[in-house]
Amino acid sequence: LPVRHKDFHRNKTREFQRLVRKLQQYAVVNNAARFVCSNATAKARSSVLATSGTGRMLDAVTSIYGAKHRDMLQPVAFDDTHACVRVAGLISKALQGCGLSYGDRQMLFLNTRPVDVPKLSKAINEVYRQYNAHQHPIYFLNIQLPPTAFDVNVTPDKRCIMFHNESALVEIVKARLKDLLEPSRGVMVVNTSVTEHFKRKGGLNSLPATDDAVEGGLEEGGGVR
């Protein structure tokens, strides 16, 4: 329609970003396929997205968002045989610096199809912020359910899902994520350049003591517990 064509040109930057977002979603979950996309203009051609198709989600994510995500993310894999649900993917470690200021790298998939599940997304954010209160999590989670457990015929794009028991799914994911993130409670990342400096000056024991020192002190593993 002419009115839609006019609106598309008026908001072409926004529409381009939405298109890239969708490509990123499919590239992350279909990580066994190689994705290559470029943007050609009258002046130049620039790369938009390129993945290697290794079959590993972490490789696809680092190809799209940068190598630093390799150290920021941890694997997620659990299932519940009673509810016939399996969840696999990645979520950011619950350490300061591993999350983001905005929740713009959060993807949910249902049987490898990108979907929007607001209640589940909210629950994941709430759990994560119990351990990292100042940042939003990065996550890429694929939920596997039998076709009889949900209905995708809610909206034309099939992104909105009607689950037969959504509350049970949310509670299962919340409980398992708490189990995954709980070991990181009270752990703080220490700048390794600082620890190396004090080692050269006489070891970690030369670090100045403070009244609010955390019980357990500095650990060689790179954190304070």
C-alpha cells in the first residue's frame, strides 16, 4: 500500500534495525547454518552480520556481538521430565560487568523459533537482578516443548505464544536459574592488573586492610567471596 511504502521510507533506519535484529535471532538459534549479510549503499558496502556455522551457539553470539561475550556468558542446560520441557542456551554470569545497562540482548526461542514471552522474560530479569542488581542479563534461551503444549496461532507472525501451563514453565525456569546463579552470590571480580601489581610489591598480603573487607579475602580465582 502507498501509505505503508511512505511510512517505510520515513522510518527506514528503524526498519533496518528491526530487520537486523530478526537476522541476529535466526543466526543465533540456527547456529549450524552460516549467515552472511551486508548492506550496500550508493557509496559503499558494509558487513552487517557474519557467522561461521559451527553449530555452537556461543560461536554465533561472539561472531555477532563480539569476542568479549565469550567470557561474559555461561551455558544453560536443564530439563523437567514431568513438564516435558528442556531449556538450553546461554545467560550472562551474575557478576558486575557481565550484564548490560539495557536489556537489548535477550532472546527467547520456542523449538528454535524466535518468540515473545513477556512473563518469562520478566521472570528471568527478576531472578538475575537478585544476584546482579545493577545490570540486565544477556540471554539466549531455546525452550523445547511438545507441540501439544502450546498454540502459536495467536498473531500472524506467530511470535506470541499461548502456553497450556505458562505459570508452571515460568516457575521451572526461575528455580533452575536460581540454582545456576546462586554460586556467584557475593563474588566480586577483581582487576587482575591490580593484583599483579601487589604481587610484585610483596604479595597479596600487602593489600591494605579495610573495615568493610569481605570475609574470605581475595581469592586466586579472581574474585572476592
